[in-house]
Amino acid sequence: MIEAVTAESLAKAVKALQAGECIGLPTETVYGLAADGLNPEAVAKIFQIKQRPSFDPLIYHLAADMELSTVASDIPEEAQQLVKTFWPGPLTLVLPKQLTVPDVATSGLPTVAARCPDHDAAQTLLQAYGKPLAAPSANRFGRISPTTAQAVQEELGESITLILDGGSCRRGIESTIIDCTGETVKLARPGSLALEEIEQITGPLEVLSHDGPPSAPGMLKSHYAPRTVLYLSRETYQPGMRAGGNHGYLVLTNTGHPARDVLELSGSGDLVEAGVRLFGAMRELDARNYQSIIAFPVPDHGMGRAINDRLQKAASGYVVWREGNWILK
Ligand code: TXA
Ligand code: MG
């Protein structure tokens, strides 16, 4: 059930967590499916409810006054610098884990992912609970991440008893993940914190390849996916690039060419606004039951990098525009 954030619903959330149950947790990025991070049975429930494969590890959420060393060890200077600069905020660090972190949460890895969410309700709950919460995005595995309490209800409503309603997520795309376990820090998943901002602290970052075995979420094929098949255009959008048939189009901006089947992410072409709206727009197009959704890439900088990443992961294939038709390519 969705409940507004009040002293009563927060107390209810604490009780549920103490009893080893999972709750819907608002954050600034997307809603999480949270459980007591130090209780292995509670953590196992997250995997069950999400139908998430056991090899896909979770992210730990910390209160602002909680030491990172509660869950992580051997924290390099560069990671401490990033914490100082960007926490609370949409930045997740992967570090060697503490023994207290159950193996089920990290999928048996010797490392743990942790972040400090920049959201009042999340922080109030974390502080009241006094322990870190493990929480992946609150969607069924492979589906679009939820950015409202209603979207959590749609995804998982039958399997959880409490969803705290913290409003629409301010950022709309998951946290940026930085791997701090090697000699140099690396980008493991683009997200709400722009790479350019992080590089001001770290200098140029290596980007972990999308090929090879998955080490960050998006690396599993068909993540963030609507039920309707979604194709990603290899070409940038021009008004009029619409074939016959029953298709929906997802574009950065279509101002001056209003059309019901073309959904724009930002009237002014603003990439931050586009990021905030991305998952909601995908849900909206999905609900219209088109034959397919054609999405267009956005400029690949700032939030655009994370938007393009999510579109690629959601796509079943690429298409090109040829003589008034979309061709698979
Ligand atoms: O913004 C966010 O990060 C949201 C909110 C709820 O905090 N959470 C989120 O969780 O996006 P999720 O489960 O959808 O993505 C977590 C990803 C995993 O898929 C995994 O690839 C990566 O974080 N991860 C977790 N632990 C890791 C580890 N030890 N090493 C490498 N990657 C890890
Ligand atoms: Mg996810």
C-alpha cells in the first residue's frame, strides 16, 4: 500500500524492516526495494520479489552520519575524496566489503556497492533504522525502473505491504557507479551524476567495457525494458521520420511539430529534464500498446550519456530510416 511520509508511516517502515520485510523506498534517483542490509534472509527476499537472478548484486544505502566503513573496507583516498564531494548524492562506490555484509547481497563478490541517497524521507528512515539498507531499483527484473510510488505499485504492488510515497524522483535515472577496487577508479555505470563532474575530481576515467561478463546492471541485455518492443534509431530525430503503422516515438524534443505518437523528453532539449522524464515517458508509451516504440539517441554528454545507456539496454535492436520506413540494422 502507498503511504505518504509521516511519523506514523516511517515508524511502520522501521517495524517492517525489523521484521525482515521489504518496503518501497523513495530516493532522488529511482525508487528502491529496501530491506535490512545486514539480515541475509531479508536480503534474499529482495531477490525473490524482484525475480532477480542471484548473480546481480545489490546497492547499500547509508545514512549521512553513517561511516562508509560500516559496509566497506580499504577505502582509497580517491574514494574518500568522491564521498566528501558528492555524498549525499547519486554516486555509488564499489569497494572491498566488510565481513558483516552478507554474501547473498553481493552475489558472493568480495566487494560491495554503497551510496548515500540525497532524499529527506530516505535519510530520515535510514537514521531512524540505524543500519544500512540494501536496495535495488523497485522494478521486476529487466523492467523499467520506477520514479513514482505508483510505478512501484504497478511493478511490485502485490508483493510488498508498504511503499513510502516521497513524490516523483528528482533525478529520474539511477546513480552513477564508480569501481574503486582497482589501481585506478573506473566508471562502471553511467548515471545521474555526470561523468564530467566526477572527472573534475579524478581526472579522465576509464569506462568499463559493455562487452564481456556483466559487472554492472545495465550490462545484462534488455534491462529497463518496456513490454512493447523498443528499437533504437541509429540516426538522430528529424520531424517527419514516422512510418505507417502503429508506432510510438521517444525523442528529446519535437517542439513545433506536435503529434500524439511522438513523446518528447524536454521541450527545450534540456538533458537533465530529459533524464528526469525518461522512465515515466517509457511507461507512458508502453501503456499505449503500440506495435513498437522507436527511440532516438540524445547528445552523449552530461545526463545524455546515462540516457543513451538506458535506451541501449532497453532496446531489442537498432533501426535506420530508409525511404519512409524503419529497417532493422
Ligand atoms: O540509484 C540507484 O543506484 C538505485 C537506487 C534505488 O539507489 N539503485 C539501483 O540498484 O539502481 P540496481 O539493483 O538496479 O542496480 C545495482 C547495480 C547492480 O546491478 C550491480 O551491477 C551493481 O549495482 N553492483 C552492486 N554491487 C556491485 C559490486 N559489488 N560490484 C560491481 N557492481 C555492483
Ligand atoms: Mg535496476
